[in-house]
Amino acid sequence: MAIIGRQRGAESQQAEPHVPDGLWEKCPKCERALFKRDLEKNLKVCHHCGYHFRLSAQERIALLTEPGSFHEWDAGVTACDPLGFPGYLQKLERDRGRTGLNDAVVTGGARIGSTDVAIGVTDFRFLAGAMNSVVGERITRCIETATERRLPLVLISGTGGGASMYEGILSLMQMPKTAAALARHHEARLLYVSILTDASMAGVLASWASLGDIILAEPGASIGFTGDRVSKQAQVGKKPPDFQTAEFQLRNGMIDAIVHRKELKPTLLRILKWTQSSPPVW
Amino acid sequence: MDPKQSTGVVTMRKSILDFERQIEQLEKQIEELRQHAAQHNLDLGEEIARLQSEHERLMHEIFGRLTAWDKVQLARHPRRPQTLDYIRLIFDDFLELHGDRTFADDPAMVGGLALLDNKPVMVFGQQKGRDARERAKRNFGSARPEGYRKALRLMKLAEKFGRPVISFVDTPAADCSVGAEERGISEAIARNMREMAVLKVPIVIAVIGEGGSGGAVGIGLGDRVLMLENAIYSVIPPEGCAAILWRDPSKAEEAAEALKLTAEDSLRFDVVDEIIPEPLGGAHRDPELVALRLKEALVKHLAELSRLPTSEMLDLRYARFRKLGAFLEIPEDQAAVV
């Protein structure tokens, strides 16, 4: 193993001096250097080991919906700093600049195939995709709009922190708030597909992300309740090597399927076809 | 979210428990003087009065103006009344029911049939445990998926017979063991909230000690949320917040302040509807009094809720949580639109 590792290292070291910066990206899993243009063409999945790089909200929407069909909802919902939490406003500002997003969530209406859907995505790049009041509010409105217009709902989680610390108890309350909205969507007998991407943790997993009629996950995604830094302090027992991954959750019956990024949209289309067609008549 | 960490083992500055010792010494002295005076027929009134006024001064000095961190310690106080204490003090004919009918019984979550003012109700909540043995058995009040599923089973039973539900929240956090993860702790919490949002009987929540993040909201959605004066309700324990933000758990005191986790904060943010006052020094100084106040509040709210038609009650319950959060709405042309 060590020899292979060194070879890979040598390979990337050889390659790098010959090209300008920014054309290569190193795979965090197999550590091979990947030509960025090829990586993008492959939907940001490593050619060598299948590692799924995180996607931005914009990339995720482009991946799953028909070109030009997405129109954003509630874009003006903006974070304030209700607790006066040290450093929060600066962090918001930094990540707005870094991502081009207003907050960690994008919601809207779009078409998948020929079906109108309500879609919401959290973006890990923005404060680790944590659920603050804005994320909770926009996800809730997205669910409510889906219920009103009788639309299938697709929510994609990518969040490291769960409920955001910076808005304290108000972040925590986004869990019951989103769950209550989903209760009504559920009672209206509408479809909800939850897609768990890297990472789907804590308060997000323990609320809307776990409530899908069908729950899909990308390979290798971190999925779990208690984050690493917290559980390291706790004695949690002997962890299996794949603890809190998509594979672990599939084995334990918590998700329906692990789906390669290339297959995500075709899988959604099959689910939509199965659920949205008129009742079968024999 | 380590339950062991939240039992006050982490040593910071002089804690509320240290000050309490001072007060207890004084109380002991007063009691001894009284006995001595009675036995020997002495008039020690002056001395006793002096100690009593010193006692009163100390009580106000220590407990009159509590910081957020002081309240964290009172909320976790080893002698603080727990769910089973309130069940014993408030209800009659408690019949404990066990098990989630799927995997196990979770002793960290207790519940069952009870009478409140002679009326049938369902009551449950997390139980932390008193001595070392009970604490271990009850996993320090950190419920496992089975605990949340047992609570849900009891709620469904209450709904079937049209009985109101009372939920006592007192947990450092939900269990974070490998087993809890394997059996879907996230799903259990999420599903409870979804079901509680539409359960067709009144639900009154009372946060009596620690309202520890997901572990708390997993039994925390209802028509009314009451909170004891020195209870806390937080998205993360202050130690965990300090560890993540500043990589330094000893900054828990600052984190407690920043997190706005007191009952007053929760009331200001509409997270709770009413604060139940505690005696000076905390609920453990007079559990009967706190139980009485809690009972009066429960009865009052259940009476109000019982007068509402079910659909209206559910709409109000939805609206109650729907409005929680704080954000601005700026014109969309000023926002970053995707």
C-alpha cells in the first residue's frame, strides 16, 4: 500500500510543474491528480476511485433539472443575527462572497423530465450548509408551495453541521418547523424524495432529510447524527470502518438506495413515473 | 453531546454548587443553634437572626442574578427534580408502560398512563437518574431510538383514546452511540416531530431541566411549550459549541452566554409560551412547590386546548412552530439569485 501511495504522489508531482495552476484537482480519496475539465465532464466524480466531489447548489440543480426550467423562490429571505453571535455576520459575508449565494439554501420550481417539481438544495460551501432560520424558512416555504400546488418535492441535503450554532435555539426550531410542513405534504399524499449528499448530518438528518418517502444517497457520503468533533469526546463504542457513511446507513435500513451521481436523474425519473402516472387499470 | 460531560464534571470557575455548599453550611449552623437553644433552654435568637440574615443575603447574592452558565449548572443540578419526581408529585395512578414493540425498552425514556386532576392523560419524558447506578441504567437521560419510538407509541395510544399528551423534556442530548446510529436515531427524532405535528389530541411540553438539541425536539413539538425558570434549551451543549467554534471546551461559559439558552431567551424568541417560576436557588430547593405550579399551568393549558375543535387546534399548533425563526426579506433584485 505504501508503495502505491508513493507512486501516486510521484505521479502528481510530475504532472503539476508542466501545467498552470488550477487545471488539476487532487482526489481526496485516492489522491490522484485529476484534470479539472475531465472531472467536470464526469460530473465531478473521480475517474479512478469513484469519489463524489461535493457539488454546489447551482451544479446540483443543473444536474437534476431540465435546462432553463428552474426558477428560484423566496430569494430575498436573508439571514440577520438574532443572537448577536460573535463573528456570525462576518462569516455570512465571507461565504456570500465565496459562493455567490445569499445563504446555504436554494429553493424553487423546476421540471424533471416533464414533471413539475419543487426542489430545494443546501450547499455545503456556505457555512457548512448548516440550517439557520433562512434555510428552515425557505425549505418550509418550498414544502408548503409543493403542498399547495400539489407538486412532488425533491430536497437535497449537504450539511456538515446540522442546525446552525450561530442562531442557537432558533436554528433548533427549524427542525420541528420543517417536519410539521412535511406532515402536511405527507397527509396530502404527495411524493417527497430526499437525496443525501456529502455530508448529511445532525439536525438536518434528524428532521427533513430523514422524512422522504424514498431516501437516496450518493456513494461514500457522510450521513449520521452526531458529528465527529462531538462524538470524539464521547465514548460511542467500537465504530465499524464505514460508520456514518451512505453504505453504513444502507446496511442498517435507513436509506433506500445508494445511487451513483450519473444515475441520480434517471432514478428520479423512474420514481416520478411510478408515482405520478394515473392509477393502474387492468 | 457527551452525556458524561454534561453532568457538571468539567471544572470551570467556582460553580454554583460550590456556593451552594456555603449556604448549606450556614443552614446547618442555624439548625444546630436552634437545637442547642431548645435543648439547653437558651435564648440564641439574636445569633440565629444574624445567621439567617446572612443566609438571605448570600441567597440573593448568589441566586438573585444568575448568568447563563449558572443556569446551565442549575439545569443539570444533581438534585434537580426529574421526570419521575414530577410524575409522582403531579399525577395519580401512574402506570408505566414499556417498550417500543420493535427492539427494546429504553429506560432513558419513561412514560405511561396517568390521571391529572382525576382526568386520564398520557405522560412521558426523559429520566436522567439520581444515583450513579440509576444514571448508568438510564444512560444519563440520553434516549435511544427505542425511547423516541416508545414515546411515539404512547402518543398513538393517547390519540386512539382521545387523551391529551404531556411530555417532559430533560436530556443532555439524544444518545450518540454506534447502536443508536445503527437503529436510526435521526429517523426516530424526525418521525416523532412529523407525527406530533398532526396528532389529534392536545400536547403540552414542559422543559424541566436540559432541553438538549435534537434529543429535546424529538419529544418537543406540541400546542404549548412550558419551561421552568432555570431550565435551558439549546441547539448544542455549551461545551460542544466551545469545542467546535474555539476548539476549546473550557470556553463553555462564553458559549453559554452566546447561545441564548435561558428560559427568558426562549420566551423572547417565542420558543416557549410560559415560564414556570422556581424558588430562589432552584427547583431542588422546593420540588413540591414547583410541581404545584407546573400542575396548575398544565391544567390551565389543557383546559384551554380542550375547548378547541381539533382542526383549529392543529392549525394553531402548526402556526405556533411555523413562525419561529428570524430573518429579513430583502427585494429579490438585491439578493443573489441563482
